[in-house]
Amino acid sequence: MSLNKQDPRDRISNSDFYEYLRGLFFGESNFQITQDHRGNCSFKFKFRIGLHINDRPLLVYIRNRLGLGKIFPISIESIFPEKDKLTSVWEVYSLDDVLKIINIFDKYPLNTTKQLDYLA
């Protein structure tokens, strides 16, 4: 006998999921614009969320549900020597994927100064 267990989070509507993401993005995310020395593009855009390594399953779920980005482990010991932590980071960096994130923020705007960062 095989059991097909559906992840209970999959029953959340897209609208409710995006509202949840909006709150998570508000507290834990950032956009980066950096100079790109490859090809014809002079800038590259990146969106990222960094969480404690124990929260990696949440990032995996978000990546799988949205079908965007990659997840990386990053040691922050070099940044904060007093803390020996490994962080999981979900990054969205392809232009098409960043545009999909922008579409989410257009429909579900962030609050306070994070919205100003997004608009910039």
C-alpha cells in the first residue's frame, strides 16, 4: 500500500501564500543590484532571503512552489566571527525569475521602507 501524503502547505491558496511571502520578504529579504562584467548587460539584479540553516526546508518549499531560484549554504562566521553559523540563502538571479518576483511585489506590495527599497 502506498500513501500519497500531500504537503498541507500546498492547500494554501496562491493569494494567501503570496501574502505570507510578503511578510517573510519584509523581514528577511533584500534586493541587490551589482555591476555585471559578463556579456552586454552592465548590471545584474538579485533577490535573496537568508535564514538559519534549520529553516532550509522552508526555503526549499518556497523555491519548489514558485519554481524559482537556487538555495545555497553560506557561512557567516567570516562576517560575524563571534557567531559560528551556517545560513541557508535562497537567491533569485536570472532576469526572468527576478521579473516574476517583481510581479509578486507589484500585486502584493511591501510595507514601510522595504517598499521604497523595492521601488528603487
